[in-house]
Amino acid sequence: VRKLSRFKPGLANGKPIRSDMSIELELKK
């Protein structure tokens, strides 16, 4: 998924970014 690509950088830093947080909600859906 394209969104997963953007999610990886957030996890790499160890701190979820605002964008990643919104993506997490979509993944939980």
C-alpha cells in the first residue's frame, strides 16, 4: 500500500508523525 511507504519513515524515527497517526487509524479500519 502506498500509505505504508509513508508510514515506514515515521516508525524509523521511533516517533509517529501527525500524518502517520491518521494513517494508523486507517490501517485499524
